[in-house]
Amino acid sequence: MVIDRGTTVSGRPIEVRGSRKVAKEIVVFGWNAQFAETALINGSPGIVVAPHGRLHLALAFSVEGDRIDGDELIGDAKRLEALQITVLPDTPTEE
């Protein structure tokens, strides 16, 4: 996981490796989950966080086969402006 400097809190890493460590870093940003929506970010799967309709964070995934093999947390305003984002519609899950 690569975390841009516009997103990091002082003292937090900007690169994290290993699924367990990545999961722990994502929890740090978990307070944003209530504003999260699935999206295509530059054509790839991801998540955007937009409290009150204002884009705050984007989590872009890179996929290899059927696995997520990397992700980038983007919070820098200029980088967010440059992203091509398509929010995906909610779809019901099968039970």
C-alpha cells in the first residue's frame, strides 16, 4: 500500500507491505467508512470517500488475476482533481 503525503499523519509510513499491516493502516482511516462508495478510479476498482459530496480520499486498487496486488491511498487535493472517477451504483447482495 502506498499512501500519498497529502494523506499521511506525521509519523505514519508512506508505504506498507503485507496484508496484515495494510489492514491495520486502513483501520486508521476507518472513520471515513460512513462516507465511502465503490468506484472506478482511472478505470480500475477502488473506493472514494466524499463527506457531504466533497472528495476527501480515494483508495485505488491494482488487480492481478483475481487478487488485489496493490493499493494506493490518495488524499492530495491536486492528485484527487486529476483522477477520473465513476461512482458505481449500489447493487443488492444475494443472500
